[in-house]
Amino acid sequence: MKLEDVIKKKMHELLKPSDIQVIKEYSWFIEAVTKEWYHGIIRSLDQNSLYWLYLSFLEKEIGQDKEDLHKEFRKMFLGYKVNTIQGFISRDLISTKTLNTSEFKQYIDKILIYSAMELGVYMPDTDDPNFNEFALKYKHLIKRKVK
């Protein structure tokens, strides 16, 4: 039996009929969780959507541009990579693209904690019973600005 079939079977065992709409709305999230559980190699595009949902919500709540938040959180929680090329030293912010699913989850968790403790903005994590309601309400904010 393929992994996808095993997951679908298990979901049907665990879910109530009222959850079907939520599943349709959050297929991106379910895929992210599945990839994290079974692969753990690179972060998924779905984790990325979750990340930008949080940044978009913060932008709405505190008025700071989500691209600026992205850069500031990278500075705070990922830091810089030092490169030496032909004797020249450069410092580059570590990209979230280099994180595997586990590292990316830890990064998001740090942002959630920081947001609650320092900014006074609570955002539910995916284990929170209020997450589905939060995501349904704010998913329209995810759109990124094209540079």
C-alpha cells in the first residue's frame, strides 16, 4: 500500500464528517505535516505557506511589512553565514530555503514564541485546537509581494 493510501485511510478513521470541509481548505497543511513526518529532508512548499500565513498575520496586527519581518526573523533566529571567496569575506543572512522540515519547524516555533512574548501577538501553532479557525480566517493574507 502506498504512503498516500495509508494516510488517506488513517484520516478517514480519525475524522468526523464535519472535518471534510476543513481538509479541503487545508490540504496544503496536511501535505506539510505528512512531508515532515515521513521525509524530514527539506522544508516543503506547504510549510512555506504556513510561515507566510504567520508573517502576513503579524503584518496585519503590528503594521510591519512581512518581507521586513522575514528578514528580521532570519537575523534573530538563523544568523549569518560567513563566506570567504578569493580572500574576501562576506556575511550573508542564512536563507530559510536551506532549512530541512525539522529546522524550519523550530524556526517557526521561535517566531511564535517571540511574537507572543515580545510583540503581544498570539498565533496558534498547528497543534492548537484554534488553528483551523485561525487559518481559515487569515489564509487570504498569504499573497506575497513580487519583487
